[in-house]
Amino acid sequence: MKHTSKFLVICSMLMLAACDNDDDDNVQAVQPPLVATLKVQVLHGSPDAPAVNVLVDGAEVLSDVDYKTGSGQLVLDEGTHSVQVDGILPGGTATVIGPVNLDLSGDTIYTIAAVNEASAIEAVVISQPDIAVSAGSARLFVLHGAAGAPEVDVFVTTPGADLTASAPVGTFSFKETIGPAEVAAGDYQIRVTASGDPAAVVYDSGTVTLDDGDDLTLAALPNTSGGNAPIGLVALTGTGSAEILDMDTPTSLQVVHASPDAPEVDVLVDGGVLVPSLAFPEATPFVEVAGGTYEVAVTVAGNPGAVAIGPVDLELLAGERYSVLAVGELAAIEPLILTDDPRPVATNAKVRIVHASPSAGEVDIYVTAVGANINNEMPTLASIPFKANTGYIALAAGDYDVTVTATGSKTAAIGPASIEVSDGGVYTAVARDPLPGETALGLILLDDFAIAE
């Protein structure tokens, strides 16, 4: 009993002492441990895969990322993170990579590249320390991301250097890397050759400038931009990406005569006839030329003094493909210039519809199952004005009816025209005025289709 009383007295004294202590300076706040961070950048490097969405830890962090596009750097805490890549398909998405758990360390830059053909798409994860670039230098880290390309040598030299007297910075095969390595800021030429054969150049950047502080992850990917080079380079900059084309990559264009009352025309480029005697509603094949600015004019065939369009200066960028349409009636004829997207996608067809009928006004466009009654359908695209185009619509392989009506009407002005599309196909349909002596509007079918009258 005596012991119990002493215990109660001691506890009371301790409680009173605690209550009377107003000196907070002696209380030390407990700081949580600092968590190291890391950076992650993502690259779409699968040449025939659709655009993708990227999810990290179940949350979508990147949307509609197309081929040869790289993200900026995402900052994450050190630890295990789930990464998933979803391909965007007609009517929805499908997971093509993951979800895969990656154990990521702090103070590191990770690049996650989706590479290989769509049927064998896979993720390649490469990393480098996240340290500052030395003053006066640029840093390069190179990934071989072209599944079909063999082992190659990579040269980074002063412009015009003789490769037979130069040593490659490295040799690598698919999914392997070179670097990271620093070089002095300045002008360089990046060339890729068959392994052991400096004369067999398969890619030549021409002169590129590396600025002080540049920290670039370069990926060699299959070339889809035209020309003879089997690969191109995509540079991830930390804030996004840029493509470095082979120096000989051309531009290409086709010309479409879509002016219903214009006679046959010649298309002149820099004063010379590029396309002779093109009649409505004909189209030319694609012609490859060097990128640059060209003076283009359209004249009455055989009569260069009777100018219908131009001359106008057109800047045609290397690696781009253009369709140049002569649209409108002769009294108001003008060029309609479209930038094409010829890259085939393995999982679907790409279909674009161009409104080039001056007499039709605004239109609704229906893309439906064959035989479907449009009275029971909503327009696929509504209120499309003259000279507008739908952009490329992803469609599953199969047969479809295309019907064009005046906006708000269910009476067909064009169609239903049945089309068959295949996965990997790229199609353009140009809505046109009637042929001479006819009353029905029609379509000019381009790319994988023959021109229809």
C-alpha cells in the first residue's frame, strides 16, 4: 500500500511538470526522410503501331502519342512503379505493353521506348545518371531502336570528315546503346554505316549543331518519311522530341484536278512543266523532289499565258507528303494544300474525306455498315464546309458505305459508295462536283484506290 501511494505521487509530479513546461524550444520536430527522385521519358518507336496512351501507376500521364514522338521528362519518387502502354484502336484501347513493375532508382534518367513492329511490340528501358552536363559540352546517349536494321557503326565527326580516317564512337545492334558520352559544343555530322564498312553509309544527318548543355537521348528508328535511308534519328530533349532526318530525305507531292469547269491544265514548278494536260477529275502519282520553296503555277494546258492559279511560292518540307488540289469553279479556282500522313498502321485503316465540291455547300458525312439506313444513323461528321477535310479516321478492316448529304438532310448527294479498307491501308476520298454532262456528285479516290469517275 505504501508503494502504491509513492507511485501515485511520482506520477502526479511528472504530469504537473509536463503541464508547467511552456518552453517549446526544446521540442525537436521529427522530419520525414527525404525521398530521392528520378526522371522518366517515353518514346513511341514502333513504326506500324497506332498512337498510344501511357499510364504510370494506373494514371494516364501521356495521351495520343504518335510514332517518333517522345515525351518530356516526368519526375517520380524513387521506388517501384507500374508502367502500361495502351494502343488506341477504332472504338477503344488495348494494352500492348504491361502493366510491368519497374524498380527505379533515384538520381537517374530512364527512357522507356516502345519498339519493334506492332505484332511484336516491346519495351526497352535504358538509363543514365542524372548529372549535369559539363560546361561547354553536349551529351549524347544513343539507342538502336530499329528491329530490322543490322549491327551498325555510329560516327560523330566534324562536318565532312573522312570516315575512313575516323573511328566510330561505337558499334551496336538492336536494343543496344552507345554512351552516354560528352562532346564539345559545336557543329557535327552524325553518320551510321554498316558495321566495319565506313563507305556503306545508311544514314547521314548533315550538319547538326549541339549547343552548350544539350543532353540528348537519340533513338535510331525505322524511317517512314520517304527517301532511301532505312533509319532516322529521334532526339529526346528533356522537354519533348525532334526528328533529325537523313540529309537526302525528299518531299513528295501529288496534284489533283478538282475544279469542275476548268479545262485541262499544266502544272508548272519553277517555270518548268511538272504535270502536263491534267483533266478534271484526274490526279497524278506522287513525285519526290528535294525539300525547299518552289514557285508553282497552274495554266491552261498548252497555253502558258492563260494562268489559272499563281504563280505562288510553296514551302515543301523534307520528310512531308503533300496533296495539292485545284478547287473551286474556274472563276474562283484556288489551291487547297493538304499535308498527308502516309504511315500505315497495322491495327486499322486510315481514311480521310475531303470536301472539294463547290456546289454542295456544307455536308454531313456518314460512314456506316454496308446497307445501313442513314435515317437511323447519326452523321459520322456533321456540317463539313467546302475545302475542309475530316483528318484521318481510324477504321477497322472491312466494308463500309460512305454517304454524303447536305447538312441536316438524309437525302444522299453522294453514295452510298461502298468501300473496302484493309488494316495498314491509307485512303483519301475527295468529294467532287458532277462530271461534264452528268448531274450526280462523286468521289475522287486516292492512294490505294484507282481514281474513280
